[in-house]
Amino acid sequence: MSGGEPVVFIHGLYQAMTPLADIPFPSPRKRILLDLPGYGAHADTALPSDLSGYAAHVASELDRLGASPAFVVGHSVGGAVAMLLAANHRERVVAVVNAEGNFRPADAFWSSKIAGMTSEEAEAMLDEYKSDVDAWLTRQKIKITPKRQEWAKRMFEAQRARSLQALSRAVVDATASPDYLPAMDGVLLSGIPVHLIAGERSRAGWGVPDDFARLATSFSIQPKVGHLMMLEEPEAFLKLVASKV
């Protein structure tokens, strides 16, 4: 493959990787934006019962696309999926770039709220976001621009409420399991490089264990952004990712 192994991006609970399709990738490596089950091109795909099932979906997609092994970039819940992909399907992963992926139940705070909603409540929440992206951006402390409005609209159209709930329940269950953090440590011990990325405004709230952060291959802070760093400043996010691959 031209440029070497590809770089595969895995979105989180919301499709916040959306802006990256519009921004040139400053790397010779091929960029692939994957949709998890229930999202985008896989809106009608059966929803896995656990987070390892989402990782298995990514493994299958890598094989189908001839993109294995790959550098895998995961954000939020997608960061957790990327780590489980490395834990369960090591031969498919060159390295992991983990952008504020969920390590502890507290990292999945919003997922916990959505997981506990009724289907009607989840539908109403998603409809509210779609109908007023400006209010949503303001709550996230993201400056409103025409581009960010467009990206947010596309982001919320990329999934259904049931997809949000299924992924939320999967990550809540995974991070609560006593086997989860040892699996994350196992990725480091396997020799797979793990690069950590946090937003400057959101770093303090990311529950990455101290030992894990210390032993990771690198830990970078993207300045002046929060958890949705690729929606706020996608060019800077891609530049940071390119420096890791």
C-alpha cells in the first residue's frame, strides 16, 4: 500500500471524526474513516452486545478493506474500541493513537446517562441536538462557526438513538469489568506502541491511570481544545496524529 500501513480512525459515541473527511491528512499514509455498527455506512448493521464485538467489527473491516495491519486512532469510546482491537486482534494493529479513550467508568459519564435513558428519552435528546446545533456547541464550549455548524449537523445525522444507547451500554459494561484495565495494560506489555492524546481543557478529567500514562510511548496535549478536539481544530488534530504514525 502506498505510504505504508494505513491510518484508521474510529469515532466515539458521536461521529466526531466527521470533520476529518474534509481536511487534508499531512501524511503519505492512506487515511480510512471507519463507521462502527449503527453508524453511517453501517447504520443497519447488527449492534454488538459488548465492546469486544465492536472491536471485532473493526477487525473484519480492516480485513475487508485490505488495511491490516494498521495504525489505529480511536477517540473517546472509539479509543476504548481501539485498545480492545489491539488486545484481542494484535496482528491487525501496528500502533494505537488513543485520544481520550475511556479507561474508567467516570470517563464514560455521558455514556452512563444515555445508557440509562428510555428509548423515547434518547430519541428526544438526539432530536434536540439535531434541531439546535448552536446550543449544543455552546454547551461544549466550542466557538460557533459555519464549518462547525455543518460538521455538527452531519455528526448527529450519522447515527440513530438506538445506536447511541447500544454503544453507551457496551462501554459502561466494559469499563466496569475487573478485566478491562488489565487488558489495557496487556497492550502495553505486548510491545504495541500506544500514543495518548488529550485536549488541554479536558485533560484533567481523563481517567487514564498514572502508570499507563507513564509507560505509554508518548503523551501529547492538543492546545486550546476540549474532548471534541477533532471537531474544534481538526487540522491541528490531524497534524498531531501524523506525528505519531
